[in-house]
Amino acid sequence: MVLQPSVDLSVVVPALDGVRPLDELTRQLSGALDALAIRYELLPVSRPRYGEALLAGVAQARGEFVLTIDADACRPDVLSLLWNARRAADVTIASRYVPGGAARMPAARRVLSGTLNTILRAGLSIPIHDFSSGFRLYRASVFRDQTYTARGFEILREVIVKAYAEGWTVREVPFAY
């Protein structure tokens, strides 16, 4: 019997089929993760829909923590930001919309994203500013015994709403996108 090596961190990279070559991204991430000197596994998963890829990666994860990173906007610097904040909450979101964060993107996209997040925060009465950030660190136990129905990008909101409703601590750290 071959024992699987234990890992501290499972890095799930949900990608839409054909959007970005995952081998290039995997090389970038490996270098940044090696610098953190932790035991990790990379789980790049490509599916037709974002939520399907995210859930497939989470299902394979063996780490105590699960980090999700967007394949189309990989930022290796966010790895250390989230990893260093891992003990402060059960879910940590790299947020563009808290003090110190920034969203450098086309004006129309920034307005739509900001408006969506403001409406969600008010409508759901959940004190989260960036429901749509794909850069997150979770304790793996947040996903245990959960069923998710979302298959597209709305999975990001569904995971946070369920985690918050179940009493998991959710925290945001500033992030410049």
C-alpha cells in the first residue's frame, strides 16, 4: 500500500475549457508555492463552467486548507497574502472592495462588480464586500457535508452564503486586482 503524502494546502485552479493553458499557470504557481515552504498539491481543473471546475477541484483536495485562484488572472503574490492569514478565519477572501484593496479593470466592469457586491451585501445582510473574488482560502472542513447547486460563477456567492449561515468565520484582506 502506498501512502499519500500529507499536504497542508490544496490549490484549486478552476478554469473554463480552453481559456488559458494550465501548464504555464502551474509552473508560475509552483514557483510561488515553493517559496512558501509548505506541503501543497496543485489541482488545475478545466470544465465548461466555472462552478463545475471549482467543485471538481475541491472534491480532489487533500489539504487542511483549500486555496482557490482564478486561472485567467493568476497572481502568485496573493498566495502568501492568503496563506499568512490562514489562522484568522475559516474563510479568507482577497478583497478588492475593502480599505487597501483596489480594482483596476475597465470602468464598466468595475461599476457592475461594485454594484453587484453592494446589492448582495445589503440584500443578504452579510458583511462581505467582495462576494465575487475567486481568490480565497478555506479550511477544507468548510466544504465537508455540503451540497452546492450552482455550476457557474454564482458558486462563489453560494459557498460564502452557506459558510456564513453555518457560522464559519469569514474575513476579507485587501487585495489589488
